[in-house]
Amino acid sequence: MPYYLGIDGGGTKTTCAVGDEANRLVTATAGPSNIVRVGAAQTRESLQKAVRQACAAAGIAPSEIVRTCIGGSGAARSELATAVRGFLAEVLSTPIDVVGDMAIALEAAFGEGPGVIVIAGTGSIAYGRDRQGNTARAGGWGFAIGDEGSAHWIGRGTLAAVLRDSDQTYRRAEGTLHSELGASLCKAWGVATLTELARAANSIPPPDFASLFPVVAASKDELALQVLSAAGMELAQTANVVVKRSFPKDDAGPVPVAMIGSVFRHSGTVREVFYNELRAFESRAEIEKEVVEPVDGALRMARKARSLNR
């Protein structure tokens, strides 16, 4: 039986799935493998660990894999694709396709059909394909100047909101914490006071603001809910840009839309606000309520590639 590998290489984690001709059999996760964000050494370690763990869980050897497809942010650039392919070739002996993360996400959501995907993980972007096969994108300009609604954006925005709010209730000299959310953010970064939290936030190189997202998503604090709601609105606005470009008003058909990424997966607030806001912008939007798994798109692309090259 032929086995395939699909890999979703993200800025926070790497998801690797083993599948047969029809199904995803097992999934394994490892550390981040976005080579642009974490560098070559971390990417190599995460990819190889994910592959070995997935194959072990499936009870097969890596040599039994007949085709692999990996999608990652920036990975489709030729020099980066070469590096990623080389890391995987150290454990895999069969053909390896390296594509962008948007390609596997679009495949997972719609196959070869039209639609708009909105990815909200460590970063964020909207990407769509019209009924003629043309593509369009919006957002995705990077955490320093964009990526609205992403885990990085949410973590940074929540930390800023907590520090602003602390000006009303926080005595800096004593380092007193009056906010459960503030205390949770401090704990996440291993500091004791808001002053230390601010110092960490302003350090160089910048800290991992995306690591604060789980704390925010789990919080019932009003500040956290405000930032999560704002994230949903920002993502809806970004999606609407692509909807307008790819599906003009004279196109009366429905517009398929899919949500992808950890922000959607772990925050009901973001999902709900995104859904309602986008529907208010565009009544034709048909939004899939289940969060799509890009790794399934990578598996499909691996199967298709082998079929085309037989």
C-alpha cells in the first residue's frame, strides 16, 4: 500500500500527517518550522522530528512514503524551498514538493474549486480563487506592520491593553497586580510584575507575543474579550477585500469561505465575530463553520502529484 506525507509547517508548530490513497491515518506535531521565522536549524529539527513521529505512529518506516508535500509560509521561494527539501531528504528518499501555506490551505478547503480562505495563526492572511482560477490575497504583511487578527497581534494587543489599564489601578513602585489577566500574562512569560512584563515586551530581539494567545483565548476578562472581538473584525475586513476582488457584485453565486489556523480553532469569540461581521459585509458568503486543517490539503496534493507523475 502506498503511503503519503502531508506537512503543514507553521510558525508555532509543525503538523505532519501520514495517509493512504483515501484517508489521513495518523498525525504528529513538533516545534515550529517556518524557516523565515525560526531559521534553518530549528526548521530542520522540527521537520525531521515530525516525520519520524508520524511514521512511527503509523507503524511504517519513512522509506515507505511514496510522495511528500509540505506547505509553509515563505517556503515556496526557491532558495527556501531548496533548504526545506534538503532537510526532509535526509529522512525521506522519495519526491518532495514544497509549496506555500496558502496552497495547501486552499486545497484543504475547496479542492480545485473557488473560494476564500482566511488563515489566522501566528500570522494572518486572506487568499482566494475565483471561478476562473485567478487568485487574490490581502494582508499577510508580517507581524511588524500587519498580520491583524493573528496570534501575534492578539498577544501584543492584549498586553498593551493590560498595561494601559494598569495606569488606573497599578502601583508601579510596589509591583502590585490587580488584574487576573495581567497575572496570567506575567506567568506565561515567567515574570513577576507588570514592569518586568513591559521590559520583556520591549526587549531586543522582540519576544514571542504569539505565545500569549492561549492565555488570552482562555480568559473571560473584558479586555481579553475586547481584543478577541477586534481580531474577528479585522479578519472579516481582510477577508472582505478578497471577496470583493474575486467575486464582484455581478457574480450572483455563493462565495465559499473557510477559516484556518489556531486563532479560529481556539477562540469561539473570534469565530463568532468573524462570521457575523463577514456576513454583514457580504450576504453571499457561505462560511464553513468547522475550522479547516491545511495538512489535509498537503496530503491531497501529494496524492495528486504522484498520480500525475506515474
